[in-house]
Amino acid sequence: MQASVLPAIAGWQWVFQGWHIFKQQPLAMLTWAMLISFLLMVATLAAPVGPLIFICLMPAVTFITLTICRHITEGQKILPTMWLQPLRTKGLFRKLLAIGSIYVVMCLIVGFLAFLPFIDELHDAMQTMANAQDISPLIDAVQLPMMIFAGLYVILAALFWYAPVLVGWHGTSTVQALFFSAIACWRNKWAFLVYGAIWVGLFFAVDLFSSILVSLGVSLEMAATLQVPINITLGSVMYCSFYPSYVSVLSQHPNAEVINN
């Protein structure tokens, strides 16, 4: 397995190339993004089991997304009937579920490590919230553990970023896929830093725009309604940007750096 080591500017190029893929078939990607949003909403309503099932299915969703993007770049017309075709390879869905199961377990472990040291503070904050009907103490109490969780999750995300496509397209084992994904992400950490910063900045800008509308007198409900299609569009472009990230890092290039043979 080989991985190219790219400069930091590659992070911006992934976003730009993702936009280019989105423009080729925007309706197909918007429909796919809305389906993912709907599944997430249903999973949230079915908490606590629903979110765990959704996380378990994320590798399969990621693999479908990358396959859709590959078909778009090849000029194929994407139809909803094609969405599940990538999972018809014998044994693939089972392997992706195995990756998803590991993902769920590791997310729970990361959450445990991040929140356990602050369990007393969180308990006190919840009691204060219940007695004073004020959520502010709880918000303050979760800030530090959430920051720790976010930091640990970045490491976790690197393990699973390329794992679905490595299993699906390269036929690697689950353990090898996780290892190769982590190494590829680490060797392109500056590109991923730029990539992540761009997406955080874009979604933050949308939230800021919504807040400005509210401050100008637009109702909160109207501002939230206007924000939904913007977020779905940004999400669609972000999903499209996964594919150029894979192509530029893990496709075979003459200057690719060997991870492992």
C-alpha cells in the first residue's frame, strides 16, 4: 500500500475539487445528503440505541458516498436505485459493519476517557440545572470534557477516514485498513489541518450569518429554516470532497511514499 505525501494546500484543493464534483450532479448529491440527514434525525429520536446504530453504519455510508463520487467523475448518471449497489459485493457489507462496530466501541471508549474525570462536576451541574432551571452550569461543565473528546476524536477519525474504501476497493483486512488509514492521515496531517479548518470556518460562517439575521429582527424559526438548505448544500460538497482526498493520497502515483509492502 502506498500513500502520497501532499503539501498543506492540498486541503484546499480537496474542497475545491469536491465543489467541482458537486456541480456535475448537484441534485443527486443533495438527495443523498438529505437522506443521510434524515437517517441522523431518526437515529437521534431513537436515542440511545439509534445514534449507536447510525455510527455503526457510517463506514457503509462513507463507502457508498465515495462510490457515487467516483461514478460522477466517470460521467455516469446517478440514480437512487444505484445507491446500494456498492454493497452487493459478497461479504463487503459484513466487513463494513465490522469496521462500524469497532468505531462504535472506540467512540464509547473515547467518550468515557474524556468525561469520566469530570463526572462529579457534571453531576453537580445537572443538579444545579434541575434546581435552578438554568442550563448555563451544565454548558460550562461540559466545555472542557468536550474539548478533550474533540482532540481524541481527531485521532480516532484518522483510523477510520480511509478504512471503508481500503476494505471495499483494495481488499485489505480490517486491521490493515485502520493502520494504513492512520498512517496516510498522519503523513498528510497539514493538508488535513487546512481541510478541517476550511470546513469548520464555512459552517461557522453559516451559523454566524444566521445569528446576524436574528439580530436584525428575523425570527429564530425563519433563520433556522433558511440555514437548513445551506447546511445541506455544504454537507453535500463536503461529502464530494472525500473522493479527491482518497484519489490524491491513496491512488498510485510515481512519487507515492510506501506505507507498507
